[in-house]
Amino acid sequence: MEALLEKLIELQASSPTFRIAFRTKCLNQFVAFAKVFISRALVLETGPNQGVVTRFVDKYSHFATMLALDQATPTNQVQEVGIA
């Protein structure tokens, strides 16, 4: 999941075509999945898993901020991401 976020951040920064994709429900589905992942992973974040969720949340926040600052992202989707 962390690698997926890293790739999304890279594509968001480098590809105008990719940013257009978030005018669809793609973003809403990703956000829903990320929220479920975070809530379930928090329960398991012990021992060798410690820090995994924290890194994911940091990267998710970075990606969400990039989306919020991108004028190609509609306002309602910015709110869904959880930044606005």
C-alpha cells in the first residue's frame, strides 16, 4: 500500500493526464479504501509492524495535500480526501 501511494505521488507530480483521472470516482474509491486500511492497520500496529501505519498516513497526507492544491481536483473531492 505504501508503494502504491509513492507511485501516486510521483504520477500526481509529473503527469497532467494522471491528474485529470481524479475528476472521476477513482479518487473517491481510493480514499474509501485508504480510510479502511488505516483504521484496520492501526489495530495491528505492534511489534514488527510498528511505524508502517505512521508512514502510510504521512504519505497519504502528502498525496492529499497535493490533490487539494491541484486546481484540477474538484472542491467536493478535495473535501472527501479530508484536507479541506
